[in-house]
Amino acid sequence: MTRTAFILTSMFAATALTVPAAAADSIKIGVVTPLSGTYTPIGQQVKWGLELATKEVNAAGGIMGRQVELTFEDEEANPSVAVQKAEKLFEVQKVDFLTGTVNSGSTLAVGQTAERAGKLVATTVSFADSITGDKCSPNVFRVNARAGQQSAALAAWVVKQKPKAKVFFLGPDYEMGRSTVATFKKTVEGLGDESVGEVFAPLDSKDYTQYFGQLRQAKPEVLCTSVAGNDTVRLLTQMEDFGLAKNLLIVGASGTVTSQNISAIGAAAEGFGTGVGYSTQIETAENKKFVEAFKAANKADPDLYGADSYGLIYFYKAAVEKAKSTETDKVREAMRGLEWMTPQGKKTMRAGDHQAIQPMYVVRVTNGQFKIVGDISGEEAIGADDCKRF
């Protein structure tokens, strides 16, 4: 199929929210997110969060009097597919702004597409430090916490639970998995724990037992993993079946165990700990209102992906209203250094690298529920600005 034919054919698969596609005065936001495959649960939370915030914004009069229109495309957690869908949204749908990418490789690839198109994108999910680090882009923003922010909170908690412990790492074999492992490894070693091995499994692995021999041989006290979605279900339940979870502190990236997959994991999730930028337990008026509205709309609890995606709409709204325009150059400048309110509280978009600064929490699964067991300030967690491109 030619590229033109692909674009024309896939146009009809897109879905729009809130206002008719023909509404010429609407502000169009494209959403490229996994609606199928192993990361479907994450894409579902992204969709729910964006839809809820868009509904609220439109009910309150929109952005500068213009209604917001969302158009969704399935990226399948595949960077090449994400680029094709992003190109279609930029070139054919003429979206003003793009978000939704989950796979860190997709975010990096779509960021390059956005630069060529002269448009802005923001991720609400991707963790890889490189996105706002050595591979940063002037056209890419991240409203969620990166791997380094998660690691700062989680590592401080782990060394209190297991001082001078042996730590084994297991991650998915792509940008996010390797970046997240490397970041936590560096952080926890700096606090006195010892790394005793690491393995990287293909995305959407069905059998993790092939790695269990290395895990047993290393005899760790802590396992850190950054698998996500349905991969987490398979990893943790297989570990439980083989008796590997006993006497082992299992921790991981914030996308490893979420409200979307915890019921499928069942008892194997008990005791899991992670550093996160969001919890339904955050005691703020904004969060209580958000949780109530999210549950009423979706019959499910929000997780960090739903919360950060919800906050993204208000970030974009604040930037457009500050810029008094949807033009790329004006909105980009308005986003740099912007402060806005979210279910987590106030966030600040660091101007230098386009990374959001926010408080970070440690949550642990206790009796099947996430409980906050630690926290650090946004300033403590954010780390250095390593972006050199702009």
C-alpha cells in the first residue's frame, strides 16, 4: 500500500470526541496512543483522562471560546506505526497539538515528526530520561515524571527497607526499559545497595521463566522491574507460581503495577512498591474532585496515566490562553516555565528541558490497595537539566 493510500484508508479509522469534525473553529488535538496490544490498559487510561478534561473544558466554554476536539489513533506501542499516525494527524487532520504516546521510542520518533511539521507534542506517560535529556527536542514537552524522578523517591525508600541489599534488574528491551533500569541502578548504588545482575526481555513476552535461573543464581534481596501492562501480569504471576516472590522485595517503575492490571495480577502484586507522581490517596481538594468525576465517568479508579493525561489538557489550555494563540512558536514559549494545577497539585514546566517538576510519592500494594508510604518534594526529585539542544 502506498503512503498516500495508507493515510486515506486509515483516516476512516480515526474517532473524534466532543464536537463534529467539520467544526472549523475547534481546537484540534491529536492522540496517538496504544488502543490494542500489551499496552492497551495504559492507552485506556490516557483516553479516559483526556476525555474527562476535554468534557470539562468544553462545558466551561472551551479554550478562548473555542471547543476542543480529540481525534484518536492506535499507535500499537510501535514507533513506526506511531510516526505514520502522527503524520496523518498533522498533514490530513491538521491537528493543532499532539499527545498520547506511551512507548518511549514512539515519543522520541514522533518528536522528530513534530519538529519537521512545525508542531508541538507532549507525552503524559513515557519515562525514558533521554526524552527531556540528551535526545530532547524544542517541540516536545513531558507533563509526567521521568524515570529519574521516580527513582529518586523509590531508591530512598528501598535502602531504608533493605540497606546494603543485593538488587537484580529485569526490564523490557527498548528505550524506556533500559533507561529506567539504568537510572534506578545508578541511584540505588549511590545509596549503598549492590547490583547483582540484569536482563532485558522482548516487549510482549509470554514466558519469563527462561530468566528465572539467572535470578535464582544472583540471590538478590530486591528485584527491580520496569515491565508494564499485560507483561507485568505474566511476570509477577509466573514468579508467584515458581515461588520466586517469597522473601523478595519487588519494586519497579510506576507503570508496572497500576489500577488497570492489579486485579489480573491478584495476590502476586502484594507488597510491590513503586515511585509515582500520582496516587488516588493524595489529600487535595483537586484530587478528590478528580477521582470522583473519573470514577463516575469510567467506573474505574484513575492511575497516574489517567491523572497526567487529564492534567495535560489544562496545561495546554493555560498555555494557549497565555499565548492568546494556537501558533506553535507562541504556545511553545508560553509553555516554558508555566505553572498549572493538576490532581497532584501545582506543577511547573521547567523551561530548560521541558520536564514537569512535581512532588513524588512511594506507594506499596497492601491488601490489594495502593498505599502511600513515602514522598519527596519536586525539587528534590527533579535532578539536573541535561538538555543541550536548545
